[in-house]
Amino acid sequence: MKRREFIKKSIITTSSIYFSTFPILSSSGKNIVSKVIGESPYEITKKGVELIGGMKKIVSKQDIVMIKPNIGWNRTVEQAANTNPEIIRAIIEMVFDAGAKKVIVMDNPCHKAEDTYKRSGIKKIVEKSGADLRYADDNRLVIHNFKGEKLKKWPVFRDHLEVDKFINVPILKHHGSAKLSIGMKNLYGIIGGKRGKLHRNMGDNIADLANGFKIDLTIVDAYRILKKNGPIGGRLSDVELKKTVICSENVFEADVVAVNVFGKNINDISFIDAGFRRGMGEKDIKKINVKTFGI
């Protein structure tokens, strides 16, 4: 039975399903994290997925696939507050090529959704691609049990549960409270309720979010990164061009590699420490199987 079929039979008003992860492994037994550098965000995304085994390793024929970018802010591509639309274009194409029946793109923005979806450039890309652009609807919130150390039950948009595969596509950027926003933090966009409450014990809550929800693939947009004044940004002087994409089935190790790309000390990021204590992966980049490629 597929994930969405099981969930449809299980959810009435509450979701209490806990998903474990099944990362792609190399012959050495380690998770693969690809880091690709190049001029085209579209091309480096395709190469990054290829290096971890290809989209057909993740998406099966007739799957319904959720792509969850960061579309939280009324900002342009150049301001680096939202996921690059060219990366989303590449992912949608790969997912359809893998045989997906339906692709959904959705976020729960902080600014007005109609503005963020349009100004980010993602609305135009999605509408041209044949994927469905969906807006968060509070009437579709259900309680999900994350079974975390700090975060137990919290409302989640059922759209993210009623799919076969979930692809997480954050942008790497500074965050005033969490210090960085990457893959694990991007899951704030699948939840509703008073998200500000999760800023207390934020590192633990971010780790519990990511550890209690099945993420099939994480693709980190580090093409342009917001070095300060995040998560909203606004000034082009705060943006640095890295021309990098990071891909892995292990969201924790993708985030570790992204911290390294950003140039932060890994021990200064509380959600990395919390995730490591939960056994989510390696935080020593020397112990991670990173495949680096330049195009």
C-alpha cells in the first residue's frame, strides 16, 4: 500500500504516523551527499540528483509528489530569500520524467502567498511545467505526532501527508533566530498553528520536525545565499554567489554540508547538535560521503 493510500485510511482528524527515512547508500554503506558547483542552477540541480542515484531511485511511476520550496517572502530571486525557480524547474522535470502522475508545489509563507509565489518567480515556472501550485489552507490542517523529545503533536497541512514522495527544497540563508535556515528548518513551512511558539527550544524543535516527518529527498539551493539579515533579507549587498546545489536523501547530512558551504562553525548551530544527539547522521563532514562535482 502506498503512503498516501495508507494515510487516507488512517487520518480522520489526527495524523499519528511516524515515518522513518530510507537514504540512498553508496557501496561503502554511507549516505551520499552530492555538492555540485556551476553556472546554471538548472544544470547543477540535475547533476546533483544524478550523483546520488537519479530521480528514478526516489520517484516511482504514478507517484504523487510534493515539492516543498521556501516561498516564504515577497522577494526577488536576486535577494536570495526564496528557493531559486530554476532549481524547481529542474526538479519538476526530473520528477515527471521518472513517471510521477502528479506534482504539487506548496509552502506556507510568512508574507502574503499571492505575492511571494509571484515575485519569487516560482508561480510562473510551476504553471508552465504542468505541476499544481497549491496554497496553504487552514481547513486542511490535521494533528501530526512528531514523537519528538520536545515537539510532540502539531498541526500539519494534510497536503504534505497525502502524497507518495516529499522533496524538500530549501535555500541556504542566515536566520536571526536559528542562525541558519536550511533543510530541517524549511519544514516550518509544512505546519500551521502559532509557529512562533517553536522559537523556544528552537534547535530541538527543528530537529524533532525533521526527525518525525519522512523526507524522501533534500535539495539545498546554495546558488545565491543570504549571508545576513535573514530570513527576509532585501539588500543585494547581503547576498553572496556560491553557485552550488547540495542533494541527499539524508536531510541532516545535507544541512551539515550546507553549513560548511556557508562558512559557519558546525558547533554553533543548535539544530545540528540536536539532530546529532537524535542519531540523524554525521556532523563531522569528514565522515560524510560527499561527492563534489564542477560543471
